Amino acid sequence: MATVLVNDIPVDIGDEKLNCIQAAERAGVTIPHYCWHPALSVVASCRMCLVMVGEKKPDGTVAMQPKVVPGCQTPVKDGTVIQTLDPKSTGAQQSTLESLLLNHPLDCPVCDKAGECLLQDYSFQFGKATSRMVDEKNTPPNKPNIGPNISLFTDRCIMCSRCVRFTREVAGTAELHVVQRGNHSEIDVFPGHPIDNKLASNVVDLCPVGALASNDFLYKQRVWNLKTVKSVCTGCSTGCSINLDTNKSVVYRLRPRFNPRAQGHFMCDEGRLGYHNVNSALRFTKPLERTNSGTQAIDWQQSVAKIDQSVRSAAQTDAGKIWFVLSPFLTTEEAWLLASYARSISPFCRIVSGPVPSHGVDDNYPKDRKGNPSTNPVKFTIRAEKCPNRRGIEAVVAHFQKSPATFADLLAACDRGEVAVAFVTSGYSTAFPAWGTETAERLGKAGFLIVHDMLPSALSDAAAIVIPAAAFSEKDGTYINHAGLAQTTEAGCVPQRGARTDGQIYLDLLGRRGLVRAIEIRKEIGKAVPALAALATGELGEHGVFVTARA
């Protein structure tokens, strides 16, 4: 077992290939750094991670190198000794910080990065309390809108080059580059070629200071006012792990959360900016009932009672004419509760998966110079399947619906006039709608159409009862991605204006008392469905667990 000493703390690294920064992290020691990132190449340009490194000899003595070395570029092995508290290490870090701060503006009160800025943090932890700068600062002009979603505050840049390496190595589009030389070096784009690739906003996350800013988030919130919860992106079937940042039940931004089992370190702009429908003023907030005189709002108790009455009344005649559509945007727990309700009515009620939105083909990165997928190993994929939980829904449907049925069968039955009640769940993105006018008209032929959705659509216009749906940011639950990775999502907001979560509505229909608890339902599913047995513990961990649900 290989052992490294970090400030006299032994760290077992096994056979892993680590650098000094990573080994120090294992010991709970921070080696400050700007340019290094585990998903990018090593350039050792910021010089912030300079530390004293040596080697333990067989006789027990330690031979230290005479000068500080960059921790990001120095691999460790058995017997490596790292000293971050040595005066040479701390002196080098202080000098580097002083150099970086010479021309850095005091923008902290207005900078979006304030509160999560590595320059702030490291200046406090490792820097000097005073500045010796007496000359006028070099303040190059800022470059707003270097891309549709990104602005560059040039005077804040510390030239770590993370953004440049990302566009070259991960996106493959290489829009960003370094211009000028020496003290006048700047980040810029080529004339007429803004940074507008589908992964562009990741450079904002990578920037350790506030040089690159998101136009979507710019000047909207101070980060210390935000509540952050762990969630899952619902934009496609990759199921990127994300941090959901909210304040007073308003979503302000989504950020990628590292998950080696899902997407790695990054996320696409399509998913990152796809949250705006959550804050939409057009969202349904109260149940609606369509009558001969028009549409009127009803309370929640009335809506649940009317739905239950309509379903049970139809079941007395022919339960085979009652259809439940489980949207791939439902959590696995919500799908389980609604399917359980259907089975509580009759074993002959039909349960089908909702349509799976798809757009083009899987989009792999990095790209080559012509914009085609590179022959290099794939580092990120935007899936063509634009929903988060197809596999979870299919596993639930397969458990409850032994005889195969599809959404197309429902439409055909509607055309024949053989559908008494259709309970359709939605939640589809407006960018990839599932309900065209033709589909809505066909579903409208059902004797009694119940639509559970967030926003008005052609389908909700045809419904007898519309129930407001909760957004992904408003509920706890589990999504299962294209590879069978089950991850939990946490609620960062409360449903708007007294609305209820989907799971709570289905729990009320089932007649169960109390509040819905996703973890308890998850355990119930894991014990009942062999393909989802991995959910039986309730806790899925930071990075999720793989299930055996069919693809």
C-alpha cells in the first residue's frame, strides 16, 4: 500500500495516480490552485499550488527538494512527503496572490462570484492583509456578450486558462483563446465567432473568479441568499447531477454537480437554462373544471373527489375503458402511487407509458473542426431522448400492466370511442412538446379527460378537469437515467400559491393519510419490484445506484 505524508499526516493512495493537490485533499489539507482542474489538461501556469515536496528514504530520513514545485504537476508515490506549511510554501503562495491582485479590481460588492470566489477565499486563507501596489492598475475594457449567454469582465481575469482548455478539450469548438502577451494577455474570441456551443456556460462554472459571468444570472442574486439542494436535470436522459439554487421558492440557476456515474463535471446549456418554465406566470395554480358555461376553478378536495367519482363510476361499467398515462417526467415514486391507484380501482384499468420526446440523435463532444463528433474519446453526451425517467416509468408499468399496451393503443381506442376515462400526466418541456393539436384532439374524444400538467396546452384545453402539476424543483423523488442510474432529487421550492405536489395528489386519491414521503415509497417500490430492488434501502447516496430495469 503506497503511503504519502502530507504535513506529517499519512495518506494511503493504493495504486491510484494522484498529484500533490489530490493527495493533500485526502488528508483534509487544501493546496490552493486556480489553473488545475481534474477534467482538464495540466498547464501549471497560475503557480498558486507551489509547495515543498520531498521523499522519505529507506533509513527514515527525508530528502526535500531545494525549491517549491507546482503541486498540480507533481505526481506522488510511496514515500512522497508534502509540506504545505513550510515557510517556502506559504511565502510562494503569498507572492503569487500578491501578483494576481496587483491589477485585480475591487469589484467584490458587485461581482456575481462574490461569496464563492476562490480569489476571495485564498486571499483570506493564504494571502497578505495589505497591498503594496501604488501604481495605477491596468484595467482592460470588458467584453459583454462574447456569446449569447456569457459576458467577460476582462479586468477580473487571472489568466488561469481553464476556459480556453475547456473549449478546446471538452467542447472541441475552441472559441476562446489568449491574445496579447505578458502583462497584457487577455481572453478573447475570434472575430465573428462568439462562444455559442451547447456546453458554453460551463466556462462560467470553471472560472475561479468573476471574469466569466452568466447573462442569465447576472446581478439577480447574491449567492449567500440562495438555498442549494441536490437535484437531477430533467432536460434529457443523461440525468446530470445538479445543484439547484433558489430563493423564496424561485429558481435562479442550475449548476452541474460532479457525478462520475452520470455526466462527470459538466452539463449542457439546454438543461442549465431549461428551468424558466418553473417560474412561469402561466402555470396552473388551481384545479380547473370545464362545464357547459366555460372553465371554473375548484378546490383541491373537490377535484380529487370528482376524479375519484368519475373513475369509479366508469369502472362499474367497463374498467378496461379506463386509461392512465404515466409521463416520463414523473418521478418513480409518483408513477408508483398513480399506478397503485389504478390497480385499486380495478385490475382491468389500462396503464401505459407516456410518449417519449426525442430530438435528432445523441450529440457527442468534443467536436472536430467541422463541427462533427471527434474521433477522440467522448467526454460529454447530450441525449436525443428528452426526458429524465423513461426507464423508471417503464419498470413501474411493467410491474402493474402484465398485458402489453402502448400510448398508441390509447389513441386508437379514443378514435374508436372506447375510452371512458383518460388520466394523462404531462410535465413535458415546451421546447419538445408531446401534445400536438392532432394528439390532443384524439385524446379529447375520451368520455372524461383528466390532464395533470404545469402549463396550458392544446391538451389541457380539451380536458374535463385540469390538475396543476409540480415542477421538478418542487418535489422529492427518484429518476432513472438511460444507463439505469437511479438518483434522488430534492425539493428546493414549495409548489406555487398553495398547489400540491403530484405525489400528494396521488396519495389523496389512494385514500392514504398523511404527507407523501418519497423515501418510504422508494423502499416500498424496491421491495415489490425485482428490477428496482436497489431502491429498497431508500438511501441512494451522493452518486446514485444502478438498477436492473430494462432499457
